[in-house]
Amino acid sequence: MTYENNITNFQKTLGIFYGLGYNINRIIGAGIFNPDRIFTLVQSPGIALVLYAFCGIISLLGGLIYIELGIRSLPAGLGEQKYITDAYPNETNLGHVFSYVVIFIILPGAMVANSYNCAQYILFVFRGYFNNDYDVIAVIISVLILLVITSYHLASKKLPDIINQTLAFVKITSLIIISVIGLVRLAGTDSDNWINIFKTSSNFDAYGLGTYGNGLIQILYAYEGWNSANYLIEEIIMPDPNNLAYPSLILKYSSLISIAISFLLYFFTNAAFITVLGNGLTQNEDIPIALRFGKKLLPGTGENIMSIIVAISSFGSVSVMVFLFARIIKYAAETKFIPKISNYLNRFSNRNILAKQLWAQFGYCLILTLLFSIKTNCFIFSSDTSQYLAMLSHAACAWCLYILKRTLLDEMDKADNNKPFSIPKYIILIYFSMIILIIITSLFPPKYGDIEYLIPYIISWIATILGFIFWYYLNPKNRNEKSANENEETKDQVCELNISHNDEIKQNSAEIYELTLKTP
């Protein structure tokens, strides 16, 4: 395997746009159009804008780490499961811990959140209001959205690619228009809305920590998806199978460019919201910020236009997640994640159309939609649970890269000076420390008496613990070691019994011999 850069510019451009489209379509979902909770939590538009910039930097650091992990996994392997397994080769299939949380919580949680959000905004166009109580119609539409997306992934391999690239273009165009409107309005009288934007009522106490910790979780959810290209490695048709430069270039540039684009779009979109709405952003209102923005620009039709844009954005994000989810299930099945189910999913499997995996994820998301919709806000509950677990997995993968660079692959790196991408260890440690700090501070309550916010985080920790238990008891090596230990214990017990029995026989024989001597 080599990293010789002998690829044509056309091949480079085509591959980078392919990865870029999937990354952008996954990143730009419902999060950027629903910043209401962040503004309400921090009570300051200016601080919220700073937090968006800070999370962009965190995402960039995470992207750098995942680029190197992805390149190290070439030519085979998929995502976090591969990275964790490579870092701990002596622990057979330790990456199945990640498979457990991503298959059962992270991706389905995000899919349910975005599909339900899409349904709500579609209904707003016809109703003119949001139903914050249990909404049967929204549940039905969200299930239909999942069914439609699953269906066109079943129908063809090229169709999802075309749809994903098209939706990515629509999203970028929409956010550019919003950003330009904000800049134009900023040049006029609306510039007064930037006065005192850093004024806040939040304090730097325990509740202040909880406020910023929870705010960062929600902003990072808006950025989530920058690692989507890492799951496309096995989909890339390489000009030369022995030359890894092509997939390496796609992974590197599509990840970095998508993070840079989303960072700029998020910053200027929020700046546009501040310019048009001012300090009214921090008020907890029934109408979301994006729709208030549209209403102020175009009374009567602006709300509906923004609602359609948000629905399209959420739909596109779900579409990418369906694509990724099926491939993660496929890879987990190939590595015997759940032996009996894995054998069934691998039977008659097709690389291009993963029918069983697609139907399996649809069925599971259907169940979660019915369960999560019991909550008054399905989007918040699902997205918080998904993102908290995603951050745990990102921290784990960062640590795995540190382990790989420090121990297992140092000699390989020295021998292969042509490796196209490598980051210093201190960047990994900085990113790891940031994520751990956010994970801890988010456990503090954002306000007095608010305990319900902890439920998604508790579920995340329980799921992680269950993942380790699940891995330990379903992994054949662990079962064999346990059986071997039990057999050794049994052998020792048998030996002890035999020794004891022999001692008794010897003692009885001695007593009989003495009696024989005494008998005349």
C-alpha cells in the first residue's frame, strides 16, 4: 500500500465534493435553525455567538483527529468501532461497545429528533402553530419521513447520492441568503440591535456552569456530522486499489472544508438573527427564532418560507444518517456484533443495497419514535441523549488515537514518512480535555430545581455501561476465558478432593494396620 499522489485533478475534485456533500448534509440539520434554547440559557446573544465560534474550533480539532483515524484504518474498516478495536488489539472486538451505543442510541436518537422536527415544521405550514403537547399527526408524519427515506435508499444506490448532494446545495444556498440579509440589515438601522449583546444575567456559579455546559452540548449537536466522511471509505471506488492517496485526500479535504463552511455559515446566520431580532432572542417564546426571523422580514409568508427551509434541512440530515446507519450495522454484523442476528444480516447481503439493515433500522426508529413522542418535546430529549453519547464516543476515539501514536504504531509512523496526515499529540490531549470538561459541566443544573435535564445524560451513561456488559458477555473470547477459569477451578477442586480422599485412605489403612498388630 502506498500514498503516491498520482491522481488527476478531476478525480480529486469529484471525490472531495462527494464527501463534502455528505458531511454538509449531515451537519446542517435542525440544530442551526433551533438556537432558541442556547439563547434562552445564556441570556446573551453575544455570548451565544462566542459559544458557536468556540464549538466550531472544538469541531475542527475533532475533525483533525478523525481524519488521522480514518486514514490509519485504510483500506478497510469503518468508524469508531474500527478505531477502538485497533487501539486495544488484545481486547477482542472492544469496538463493539461503540457499536452498541451508536446502533441503539446515538444515530437512531438523532434520526428520531430530526424526523420529528421535520414533521413539526411541515405541519406548521398548514396549521400556523406548533403543538407542544402529544401530537399524533406529527408522529405519523415523522414515521412516513423515515419510510420515504428508507425506500429511496432501497431503490437505488445512485438516487441517495443525488438527493444528498442536492439537499446539501440547497442548505448552503439558504444559509448564505440568510447571512447576506443579516449583513445588509446590519449596515442599516438594525445595527442598534448589537448594543449590549454581551449583557447577561447568568452567574459563574454551579448554575452558571450548568448553563454553559448544557448550551455547549446543544451547539455541538448543531455541528455534529463532521465525521460522516469517515463512514464513506468502503463506498469510494479507488482508481488504484493499492494507492491509498485518493481516499486519504477525500477524507482530509471534505472534512476540513465542511467544518470551515459550517463554521462560517453558523456564525453569520446567528449574526443575522441577532441583527434582525436583537435582544428578543433571549425571550422564551412559542415561535422559534428562525420563524420569527422570517416573519419580521416578510410578514405573512416569511414564517412559512423559513418553516419549509427547516423541514428540508432536517430531512436531508436524516437521509445521511439512514445511509450511515445501514453501513454501521453492516460492519458490526461482519464482525459478529450479535452472532445470531449478524449471521442473518450477512446472509445474501448486497454491498450496494443493504435491504435487511435498512429495514432493521427503520423498525427500531419506529419504536423509538413512539416511545420518545410521549415526551412533550421529542426533539430536545432525543437530541440531548444522542449528542451526549456522541461526545463520550468522540472522547474515547481521541484517547484511542493518543494510544496508537504513543505506543502501537510509533514504529510504523517512523517507517512510513509518506503518510499523508498526522497531528501532534498535544492537539489530541487538548481536544480530549475540552470534551471531558463539557461532559462534566453539563451535569450541573442550568437553573434551580431543574432535574429533568439529567434524564438524557443518565440514559447515556447507563447505555455506555450496558455496552461494556454487552461486549463482555457476548464476546466469545471473554466467554472462553471465563469457561477456562471455571474449568481450572473445577480441576483444582477435584485435585483437592482426591488428595483429601487419599489422605483419608492412608489414615484408615494405618489404623487397620495398628489394630492388626495388637490382635493376638
